[in-house]
Amino acid sequence: MTALTLVIGNKNYSSWSMRPWLVLRQAGIPFAEVRIPLYLPESAAPLASWSPSCKVPALHDGDIRVWDSLAICEYLHERFPDKQLWPADAAARAVARSVSAEMHAGFGALREHMSMNIRARYPGKGRTPECIADIERILAIWTDCRARFGGGGDFLFGHFSIADAMYAPVVLRFQTYGVTLTGAARDYADAVLALPALQAWVADAVAETERIEMFERGV
């Protein structure tokens, strides 16, 4: 089998890199990791050599290149059907894809005002009305998915899936910015934080030495 290579950015800041990395690691799919620190003058050349979009993440599977987090996750689902990266049930799978696409395309206020910074703690920051609306929508998604589809395990659709990888960086954002969670949302966040793959990513993020000032504002 061809070895996979996943190209990622700084683990402390790159939420998009984290998503397919978490899928691969949690599913036990072997892969090589190439980390390119972002926002440096010397970042451009390696990004261009690895990724057609000059952005991370990018997946190499032999001569095949896949870029964009959700596209990579979909490719992995097709490449490794035995890993059941989407729910087996058609109705659950449709909802899982929908909430994943919503995360992929939306929540702009959350991204702007609560950028991922695993090492930092900014309790109470970023609470614009638009960001609060994003938070409320995310919590509604978590609660609804757990109630309708989560009976078989601790995650949105019972067992860990791509949908959980899409929302895992949000769990870390909520931790950074001190968002209060209760009930099903709290239980779900705790399950995500307990994932061995997520804990490995966080440990690597804390050990990084790069500092990207635009993500250190805490505003």
C-alpha cells in the first residue's frame, strides 16, 4: 500500500491541519507528517512544492494530491472504507456530512474572534454578538446530533467520525476562550478532549516554539 504523507502547519494554530490529522491518527491509518511553520518568509517555497493551493493541509498518496481538510477526509473515507469514517446509517451520514460542511463553510465570526491558539487562555474574550450566535448554533448542533444519533458512543454520531474531527478545533477554542458548556455539550467536549489523538496533537502544539502574533491578540 502506498504510504500517505500529510502536510500540516503549526499545531498550535492550524485548525484546518488538525482535522485530517486527527482522522488519520484516531483511525490508526499510517502516515508520514510534514510540518511547515506558517507566516514566515521561508514558508512559501515548501508550501508551493507540496500543495497546489499553497495552503495546508495537503495529502499525498503516491501521485495523488488532495488539498482542503474536508476533501482529504472524504478521500480517506473512500480509500479506507473499513475505517467507517462516516456513519453507516444513511440518515445519520447525511446529517454528519451536512454539519461538517456547515463547519467547513460557516462560523466566520468564531474564526475571526476566537482563532485557535491551544497554548493560550483568553477567558471571556471574543464575545461579539455574531460570535455568540455562532457558539449557540454549534452547541445546538452538538446537542441535536447527540440526542438523535449519539446513542452508540460518546461522539456526535456515536462512534468517532469525520464530523467529530471537524468540530474538535472548536472544542479547543472553547477551552481557550472559556466558553461555558453544560449538559450534553459538556459531555461531548470532554469526550473529544479525552481522545488519544487529540491529546497527542495538543502535546505537540504546547511544545512548539513559534509564535504567530496575529493569533496572540486574544480579542
